[in-house]
Amino acid sequence: MMMRALLSSAAVIAALSPAWAQPVPFDMTPENDLVVQPAPQAVPGTPTVTPAPVAAPAAFERPILPFDSLRLTGEEDKHGIVVYLTEAQAAAPATLDFSFINALVVAPEISSLRVRINNTEISNTAIASSSAATPVSLPVPAGVLRAGPNMIEFRASQRHRTDCTVDSTYQLWTEIKSTDAKLVLAGAGLAPIQQLTDLAAVGVDAQGDTALRLITANGLADAQAQSAAMRIAQQIGLSMRVPKLDISFADAPSEAATPGVLDVAIMPAAELPAELEAARAQASAGPIAAMVPVATGAYTLVISGPNWESIARAGDAILTAAPASNDRPRLDLPYPLPMMEEGTNASMASLGVDRLEFNGRRFTTTMQFELPSDFYAYRYGELELVLEAAYSRDVLPGSEIDIYTNGQIASATPMLRTEGGLLKDTRIRIPMTNLRPGRNEATFAVNLQTRSDVACGAGWTGSAPTRFVLSNNSYFHMPDYARATTVPDLQVLTGSSWPYVDEANVPAAIGQGRDTVLSALMFATRLATASNRMINFTIIPEADLSPEQDAVLIMPTGAVSQTNIGRTGVAAAGQPGAQGGDDSLLDQFAGGETSSPLTNVESWLREHLGVDTADLRLIPPPDTPYMPGAEAVVVSQTHQPEGGVWTFLTSTSPATLRAGTERLIDTVMWREIAGRVSALAPGDNEVTSVPAEMVSIVVPEPFSPTNLRRIAANWFSGNILYFTFAIVLGAVLLMLMTSRMLTRIGRPS
């Protein structure tokens, strides 16, 4: 009896042990031939063994891309982003999840996608996902992540399957979608943000946006509340290190902690809701700015105090705890961003460029730097690139080095030697025509045509020997340049927030309604994040605006008084002599093309001498008021005769103003704003800009004869007739002075 029991137990164990001990074999059969086996039937009398459920470890997901998608193009490309983490999140086990898809012509056997976190490479994956997006999950080694900013960098090395020409490199791309790119952190209790220093850890949502939900008692209806909110919104945007904030009103905290969403309660202590009762006592005694836990777990920042004056002061603690400094980069600007003052140098290494050994056909790398608000040398100055590089004898004439500034070609340097060359201390002069105050982009591109690429044998696109070497000791040299500011110029505003950023008090008039207030908050925050500095706005009634002061108006066009509408540069409905709108765009071709002797002369000057007829005018025409298109958002700037600079953000209604502002503050659109008027209609993908005809030059103090000479050089470069008259006048004066001198010293006849 005992023996039968032992044998029965052994049989049960033998039947069950394969399910526990043996791994499931990897099935290599095609999916079309899969055969589903029926589930085994339980043997009567055999006890059913049910394994205990294993609880999945808690995980917290953080989207990481601050834009819709990340696209790596060409043969060599890299793109980095910044992710902020709390101490608990940085210490947790983590995986980096994303998916990518690439062009069909990318050769998978010689193309790779590398991922680096804080300069530690964690993956090198073949680029072989042309038919559908391939998911990737990369364990992050312990100790790589850290509290605060973390740079995640994607690097693509791509080669064409069959083509060895320079043109074929434009067909190479790999794309990563923001909806799939995230850090997955294992562990419980990782979501809470308890300190202001960790405010940037709110991050972005799956679409790459950051939302601010304002919980207020009265919707910021009075001027004092609006002034405090304008200041606090800028402080939050700078502390969170985001390019922009999508701001809305809310009645209660969010239902859960959501990446990319921050609830901000701004109200006096007596009006705090029941969910924030814990902060009421401290807020009643004095200003408070703190992350307060709520029942839903939502990220909730309480900024309160006994009154609105104390609330405005409470926000100062935000930038004190999480300042906008160089060691806390913006989410979309991970690489160094130096200020290029007069006479300074910046090496490629300091701009984030690595040493290069390249065997492809076209290499590009982009660097960024800043220029001050009073940079005034875009017509005559030249930036120098002192290059240290070399190329092999395989490189043919016709190859060249191109420099682009802000997306426009600025310089092309041919490689003429046929036996290879050493480019030691080679100076490439780059006209500063396309440079602008604020952030600038410079792209270094090398186009290589070689003897070996003519044959282009199988696999040659990836196995070619090194043909170009670039040292990152190469550097840019910024010459001495003129310091002055042109008005109106919206590029100066969007790049450096001039003239408002340096003023102690900036009057701002905001229209009625929640949508208008939200538009003002988003616009002010975007100005702050663009310049990395705050603007001290004070909300006043529109009737109190003084043309002698710099000011900002944000309201629908119809809400502006007749007294001030003529000072904004934007026409009200029915105003005669207006420029712009859809009608003017349609009417420009209504009469067909006309030809005249003057037209032929203009074409010849433009094609052969690069001279536009606008450069030959003595007196520029007046700037006529701009008529906005239907539902378009418009930003304009005018220089008042009394001396003030007014900026006007408007649309036809509060709803269209808010919707348009949300699109206008996007980084791509924001960098397209220029001229005296810029407009964006609901169906447009690009900003329409109207250049200024009447421009004033504001010279900084103290006065400098050297700076005045440089200002004159830049101004004369754009006013050729005045320069010609100056030369003629100088020649006449020299002739008269010489004649007088000879008359005095010569002997009378």
C-alpha cells in the first residue's frame, strides 16, 4: 500500500515537473503554419495544481520627447533631449522604451541606431524597420540615471543600400514617435513630486506637451490677480525648463498624477478649496509656494498667501529652488548654448561636436549659440570658422564644405586639391546675413564626391575607407560687431524679449474673458522661456497706456479703443488703406504679369548684382495698417513717435485668440515670427510676416565712436544711395579743402 502511494506521488511529480523546470523551446515555424494544439484534458482523480499569482511590479512611465517625433536624417545624425528625475526615480530600476521606423533604402547590415544616456552608451541596434515600427526596450544600467537633468541621445549611422551619390543621402531617415518613447521606472511610490527643486520632473505628456491647469477662485478677473499670474506663469515655465506651456483653467485637481500636467492653485488663503485645506493655515500667515499632496495624487503646486501682493512674492521661491541656469538645460536644448559676444571664440567641442572620422558622402552637424538683443551686423559682418580637417586623395574636385546659418546657405568652400589635403587653420568666412538676436543655428556640411564611389560596388556604401577627418578643436571666431537695435523687429522680441526684459515695469493691457487672459499668460511665458529671463508685467486698463512707455496689448481687435488702434499697426474692420488679409494675397496676381523697361532693370540688378530696388530708395514708404485675415492670430510691433515700443497680440475673438496663441508659441512657428507684423491663420502651416519699411535704430548707452562707426557701416550697407552720396560728398569736400590749401601755400601768379 505504501509502495503504491509512493509510486503515485512520483508519477504526479514527474508529470508536473516539466512544466516548471524546462524552458519553452523557441518556435521557428512560419506564422502561417502554426498549429494550435488542443489543451490537455485533466486526468480524473489527479489534483489540479494552480500556481500562485505573481504580482507584477509597479511601474511608472515617463514620456521623454518634448516634440511630436524625433527624426534622424542623412548618413550621420544625432539628437538629444533632457529628462528630469527625482532622487527616487533616478534610483529605481529603469528601461528605455521606444519604437522606430526607417526609410526602405537604409541598408540594415551597415546602419545602426545608438542610444546614450549621460554619455554612457546603452544600446547599438541595427536599423532594420522599414515595413513597420519596431519596439525596443533597453534596460538602463544601474547608476546611469541621476537626480535632476539627464541627457538621452539618439545617434543614427545610416548608409544607402545601393546608391553612392551625395543626392542619395537625402533619402535616409529614421523616425521615433513621441507616443512610444518613455522611461519605465519599476517600483512603487515613484510618481510624487514633493519639492520645488523637482518641478521639472513633471516633464511632458505623450504628445510632447506640458500643461498648466490653473485652479483659481474667480478666473483671475482683476488686474492685481492677473499681474501675479503673469509673473508666476513665467517662473513656472523657466523652472520646468520647457519651451512652452499650454495653460487652461480648472475647477479641481486632476484625477491622478499625469506626466506633463501640473495643477497650480493661485488664490488667497481664505479661498483655498477643501482639497487644499492643509495649506490654508500656513498661507494665512504669509506667502507659500509648495507642492501639496492631494487625495488624487495629482501634481499640485499651491501658491498662496493672505493677499495678492504676498502671492506675487510667493512665486519667487520657485526660481530660487529651481533656477533657469546653464546646468539645468531646457528639455529640447541639451547641448551647450554659449553667448557669442564680440571677439569671442567657441570651439566645436564646446558646442557639442565630437571628433569625426567619416567614410560617407555627406556629413552634417548642427551647433547653436546665442547673440545679444542689440546685435547689429547682419549686413556687413563676417563670422569666421577656423577649420582643422583633412581629406583623402580619393576626394574629387567638386566636393565642398557648406555652412548654413538658421537654415539658409551662408558659405560654400570647394575642395580643389586632387591628392588629398590638410585643412590646417583654414579660415572660412561666413556672412552674418541670416544671424539674429537670441538663439542661432549653424550647420556644418561636407559633400564628398570620390573616385571609388563612381563604381559603387556591392556593400561599398558602408565599407569605404575614411575619407574626411574633422577635429573638434575647430572653432568659430566672432568679430567685433555693432551694438544697436532696430524697431520694429519681432525677431528681436521672440529671440531676446527686448525691450521688455530689461525694464523694471512693463505696462500690459489685457482684454476681458478667460480665453484672453490665458492667451496673455501663454504669450508671456513663451517670451520668458525664449530669453531665459523674466519680464515684470503690470496689468493696467487700456486707456491708461502711455505712448512714451514700452507696453504690451493682448485682446481682440474689436476691443481696442479707436484712440489706440491706430498705434498698433493693425487695422480694425473697415479701416481704409489697410494692408494684408486674404484679399491682398489673391489680388497680387489679378492683373497678370506686366513687363516694362523698369521691370527689366530691376530683374537685372537682382540677378547680377544682388541689389533690390528697396536698397535704392531715398525715402521708404510708410507702413500701412495690416488687415488680419479671418480668425488669424496676429502679433505686431510699432515704434510710437513719443518713444514707446508697443507689441500687440490679437485676433477676431477671444476664442480664436487663444487657439491661435497655442499654435503660435510652438517652437517652429515661434522662430518664424519676424518683421513688423506676423500672422498665422487656422489653416496655415507657416507664419506670414510683413517687413517694416520705416525702421528706427536704438543705440545703447554709453555712446561710443567706435560703435557708431560700425553702426554706420551696417546701415550704409543696406542704403546704397546714401552711401554713394556720402562718397560723393566726401570727394567734393576733399577737393575743396585741397584747393583751399593749395591756394594758401602756392605762389601767386
